Amino acid sequence: MPDSDRPLPHVPESRMLSKRRTRLSVVWIVPIVAAIIGVWVAVTRILGEGPQVKIVFASADGLEAGKTKIQCNGVEVGTITTVRLSDDHKKVLTTAQMAPKTESFLLDDTRFWVVRPRISGANVSGLGTLISGAYVAMDIGQSHQAKRDFVALDTPPVVTGDVPGRFFTLKTPDLGSLDTGTPIFYRRLQVGQVASYVLDKSGLSLDVKVFVTAPYHQYVTPNTRFWNASGIDVSLTANGLSVQTQSVLSVLIGGIAFETATSDPLLPAADENTVFTLFDNRAEAFKQPARNPQTYQVVFKQSVRGLAVGAPVEFRGISLGEVAEVNAQIDAQTFEFSAPVIINLDAQRLGVQVRGLAPGTDFNTIRKQLVDALIAHGVRAQLRTGSLLTGALYVAFDFFPDAPPTTVDWSQTPPQLPAVPGQLEAVEASAVGIIKKLNEVPYKQIGDDLRNAIVELDRTLVSARGTLDSGRGTLDNANKLIEPNSVLGAELGNTLQEVSQAARSVRVLADYLERHPEALIRGKTGEAR
Amino acid sequence: MSTALTAMQHGLQNCEACGLLSRPAPGEVEGHCPRCNEELTFRKHSSLQRTWAFLIGAAICYVPANLLPVLTTTTAAGPESDTILQGVVLLWSPTGWPLSLIVLFASIMIPSAKILALAYLLVSAQRGSVNNNDQRVRLYRVVEIIGRWSMVDVFVDAFTAALVQLQPLMSVAPAPGLFFFAAVVVLTMLAVESFDPRLIWDSASSREVEHA
């Protein structure tokens, strides 16, 4: 260490420059600026914060505090800041920090729900959330009353915001393939969706709430029929194959269609929440209501395979009604098995006009007479094949003049109408008869006899040849006799000449006698020659 | 600590650039190095004041640097802003924990430690403390060496923002927190620069001189 007393070597003196010293360093600007910026950032942050809302969710699945966004039509309007369980552990309480100036969105009927990937047939939604995670969607209400505490919906609403249209309720015993979002079709045009469904209190039917968007809701009138147009409605009936679909979409995911029958009177549009019945298919929906149904039974003693409930009943090709039941019964005495078929006839519903009815009389009064008269004229029920493809049967009434006379058994309930065997059955019966007769033919005996006969014939033929040979000899002899130069021939010629001369003499005699008949008595007188 | 004479006690000035020892002109306390023309002072100009100013500025910036997001990542899922601490949490995984620790050290602990260390050095120098001179000098060196490394975080973010620009899929953009963070690093470095370590033992020497 150098001693302070030691003399120092030559040390040059520093040069002098103008001095400038400030009491307060300029550097203090740095923290001041930093503080100003910091305060400014803080102030803008605090001022920029929107309102806080509380949202209650059933489940926090996918919700993350500080991450999960609240979106309205895809625009971020807030963030979930805290997620915690409610005190009873049944719900999830969240608080959300909304973006600035969102106060006007937070209304009494504003709805929140969690958007997760949903594949519900009709629509695939929220696919983006597969990557981004769930987010909370917001649908701004219409109310004027502000609100800060919300309860989120469990399922996304089908109809958001102020989409114009109308809700209707459909009653159905069976949901089928319907789901929220199932499309509604009007003349194959998609006009709405199933909004929700709920089992009614009795538990026997479902109330399906559907939303029909404007302007199509005006086509829903109180007499509009709704039917389930789910998938492909293929029916193989006695009337043939019928395929009913609405659209490819409905084939895949089902749907509901509605239409108003053109025959129905034009009515004003139905009110909101009008209740309709959801029919199973279009045919059912447009089936005329029963007007004057009459139940009869027809007992068939043949197979009723192919006869389905609902099969048509026709009279000479005119539809009269349909089969209501196909039963079976056994006669305890004869052990005969038969199938009583209950049929519902409602000719008037199917458009059969009654003409010439005396005014004031009811058709029902003459019904019995009519039926009796028809049966007396030979009208009988018969099972016929409606479709060769499917083998479906239908009940046909037709005239069978050859049928044994019978009468309607009015004592039974329902009255029994007489039947005749079906066409196929009749053909079958006669065919069986033919086959039976063919079976009775003694083929073996015939064969044996035939063989004997052939042997016999052989023998006969051999002797016949002998006969023929002798015959030929005879003919040869005969030939010889009649040959031109034969003796017989010459003699024959002479003889014939003699005969000819004799004949001439006879003729001369005859002539003479004609001229002189007295010559027979007087003899030939000498003529004056 | 062994006491020693300081150049100032002998009225000498040491050039910080070329190391030449010189005496200021008579009646003057400041001058310029006769060899390299560097400004000569016995001690850095208002070192404590400047250091305090930078340090306070850094401390102020440190708050938004940690509260505001430093990086905005835009993916198909939407924009996502993360603060430094969120980044640490995000990186924390069975395999990524070393990286997470590095970020935690470099971006949160080192800046705060620097600010605290400088504050301690300033306070002790101002109060003329004579204790732990050795350790305080060591602390100063550590702060000086380590300080620049905090800038790594800023560089990493800047590189990421420049490189990850896969527009439709993913893009990264710096968020306001990053500027504050950079300000913290720069200001602490300036604070370290403006602090004159000789102040640490000035008081000790002066006390010793008084003693003698």
C-alpha cells in the first residue's frame, strides 16, 4: 500500500472546461415518465373495464377462469373471471368481466349458454370449440330492464335473438327421431326447427315445441296437419310400394312437415303456441275423419297371410274402408280354424255419394236393406292379392252369381258378411282336383296292356305280310287275265260283239213293235214293199 | 477489510477509459483526461440521484411488466394474451419445468432481485454504511453481470413474434407488457451503470481517515 507521505511523481494537471452542474438530475424524468405511463395504463385499464355479471351454470365443463370468453354473434364481449361451486355444490357460480359498453346487452331476457361441439343430426355446431375449448355464447334480449345475475341455459337455444316467426306445440306419443334442431318442412322447403320437447305431465305424450320462421308461419292455420317426415317412409301395402321423403336432410336426420289440405277451408294463421297433433305420416295426416263408420266381420277359412291391419276393403275397385283387426278362432265342435276379419266400412268418408235418397231419410235406415239386397244378388267378400310383389292381400267385395245363396248374419256383433274362397284358392282347388284325377290313372296297367298289344300287333303284322304276299299272287293272276293279248280278252271281245249284235236286233224289234204293235197279235204282215 | 487510500483523498482522478491518473486543475474538481480526453470526475456525477431515478423508473415499470400480457398468440382458437407469470404456469409441465424455471428466474426473479439489490446498495451508500463492504461490492458485480441477461426474455419474445407468423394458423405479436419489461431491463442496467461502486467504500475510507 502506498504511503500518503511518499512524494508523488509528476502528475499532470487536468484541463479545465466550462462546468455545468445541476442540482437535480435530468434523469428524474425517467421515473416520472414511467410513472405517468404506468398511471395512464392503469387508468385506461380500470376505465376500460365493463360491468361484471354473475352467471350460474349447471356444469363448468369446459369453463376456465380467465380463459373462457363470452361471445355474442362471434364477437368477444367478456371473459369468465372466476369459477366456483355454489354453496350446495349443485351449481357453478361464475363471474364474468364484460367488455366496456356492454351494459346495454345485459338485459332481463339476455341468455347465456355454453357452446360446446354439438352434433345433433340437423346441425353440427361449435366445431371451433374442439380446438379453442368451450366458450359462453350470449343472446341479447329485448327487455329494457337491466340485469346482472343470470342463469345459463343447459342447451343452446334454437331460436336466438329476434328471429321473426311463431312457436307451435305438437303433441305426439313418440318422439321418434326428432331432436332439438330437427328441420320443419313446408312443401319441402325448410321453414323452421324443433325448438324443444318436453314430456307432458301425464307421461303419455310429448309436447314438441317447433318454431316456424316468418313469413312461413302464416301458412300454419288451425287446420294445418303436421306429420313426421323422418327419413324414408317406405310402405309396402296392397296398394303397392310407396316411398315418401321430404329431403335428403330429412332422410338423414328426420324432420317434420306440415301442409294444409286444399279441401280444407282457408283460415287465418294460427296463433302462437297453437297445439297440433303430430301424425306419423302424410297419409295419416290427411286421412279424412270418420263420418259414418260401420263395422262388419268376415270370416275367412283360408290363410290370411299378407292381410295387414289397414289393408283396403274394396267393392269392385272402389275403396270402402279398411281392415281393422285380423283375429283367429277355432270352432270347438268341428275344430275348424278360421280367421274373422273385422272391417270398418265408411264409404261416405271415402267419397262414395249416396244418390236418390228420399229427402228426410237417413242413409242408415236403408243400409240394412242395401246390404241384404247386395248379398242376395251374390255379393261376397273375397281375399285378393293386391300386389304380386309383396303378396299383400286386401278384402274385395264382388258379385259371385254362382255362390250358394246365403244371408247376412245380423245377430252377430259385428254383423257377419259372407265370404267366398279367394281367387288363388279357387284356382288352387281346381288344380288339386286335376292332379288328383291324374293320380288315379292306372299307368302300370296301361303300360302292360300296351306292351301286350304291341306284341300282338307284331304277330299280326307278320301274318299280314303273308296275306299280302298271297294277295300279290292273286293280283298277278288277275293281271294276266286282263292282259290285252290274253285268251280271256279275245273271248271277251267276241262275246261283247255278239252281245252288241243281239242288242241291235232287239232294238230293231222294239222299233218295229212300236210302229206296229198289232204285230204282236197278228204277226208280221207283209208290207207293201 | 483492509483500508486504503483513495485517489480522491489525494486529490487525484482516475480516467475510467484509459486508466491514467491525473490531478485536476487547481481550484477545479473536474477536467478532461489529458491522454484520451475522457471526462474526469472524482466520483460519478450525482450518481446516487441518477441511480435512484433509474431505479424508481424501473420499479414503476416492473408493475405493468408483470401485470400486462407480454405476448399475444393468435391461433385458430382465437387470440390469447399471456403475462409472464401465465407463461411460467403454461410452461410448467413434467418435461417443460426447466424452461419454466428459466423464465421464472430470468424474467421475474432477476429483475426484482436487481431492483432490490440496487436499492440496498443505494441506501447503504447514502447512509455511509461501513459494514459488508466486500459483499456489497460483490453484489454490485453480480448485478452488473447478470443484468444484461434479463434482456434475453425480450429478445426471445421479439424473435418469436418475428418468426411465428403463420398467418392463418398462428401468429404471435408482442403485447404492451413486453415494452414495460424491456424498460425495466434497460432502466436497471442504466441504474447499475450510473451507480459508482466507489461510493461503497468512500464512507469507510473517510471514516478511517477521520479515525486516523
